[in-house]
Amino acid sequence: MNKTVDEHFEDNFKVALILISSRRYEDAVSLLSELLERQLQPRDRGAALYSLAEVYQLTGNTDAAIKYYRESITYFPGNIY
């Protein structure tokens, strides 16, 4: 994969959200992890990290959820959610 700034982040991120809403959590984790290997804009990286945390929370992996929630906060320090 090309590790330059991902020009197709939005399309891939939408697919990840569809996978989550379809309860295809393993596929969502795979896609989100792949996205995080790329060079992303800070806003995009934060969104991917937060979504990955959500998947881990939904699947009962609390430790991983906390890890990714904490990491996502660094990209959205003023986020009250």
C-alpha cells in the first residue's frame, strides 16, 4: 500500500462505518487498521481511531477500546464526547 496521504480516506471510512453497522466487526477492524497504517490527516486519523475504539467496545474488548479512545483524544482534545 502507498503510505502517502490517503486521498480516498472518506470512501474507505464510509465502508468501515457500513461494516460496523452491519455487525461485520472483524472486517471493520481490518479496514480501519489498514487505514491507520497510511499517512492520514490528523482529523481522519482521529476519526479512524475513535471508530476502532467503538468496534472494540461493541465486541467487549474493553482494554483495546480504552487504548484507542485515549489515542483518539489526542486528535480531538476539545471533544466533550
